[in-house]
Amino acid sequence: MKFSNVRLLVKDYIQCFKFYTEQLGLEPIWGDENGCYAAFKVADGIEGFAIFSSDLMASAIGNDEKTQPIGYREKSVVVFEVSNVDDTYQALLEKGICFINEPTGMPDWGMRVVHLRDPEENLIEFFTPLAAQ
């Protein structure tokens, strides 16, 4: 068995594609904004993160009649390691990204973190190991 990726199932594929490419600056290695699936480069050309139309996945597994839950505590978080979380925070603020919190040192976690949400409320964390600060 070989790990491939974590895939977010999204309702508004185009909006999410633009968010991850234009605002967060991820490079797609497969797919474009006119499709229904995109994989993004996460490290040295390696796919590890993708988005896919939730309507197509629901159809494929027989869940067409169900809706995505809202108003619940998160069950997942997309996590990206960055070289300096404070610099990343500032750069993304300048692009108009709204954050849930400000960069915070978490000594028990061994990292400095900041959090935001994508257009469909998926939780995203950027972190830098404290030793790298």
C-alpha cells in the first residue's frame, strides 16, 4: 500500500481551486480550474493534497441525497509546514486572507502555528517547528 493524498471534497470547485492556487500559492500538478479534480505539489513534485467535486464523489458512492454537515466541530485539518509562520502570515494577510488567530507559539506541540479556513470552511494550519524559529 502506498499513500497518495488527502483530498478535500468541495461544493464550489472553482472557488476552492482559485483559493489554493491564487491565494495560498499552491502549484497544481494535475487539473485546472475548469475541471473537477486538482492535485497540488506539496514537496519536490510530490502530490499529497487534492480537491475534488463533492457532488461527483457522492454520486460515485451512492450518497447523492445526503448533504455535507455544517455547524460541527472540525474532523480534519490540512497542515502545511512553512519556513517561517510569521512571514507566511504577513504575506497572506497582504493577499486578503482572514485568519482565525495570529501566529502563536505552542511549546507543548513543539511548533508555532496559525489557522485559517478555506472558502468552504475547511480548517488549515501553517506551522514552523520551534527549533527553526
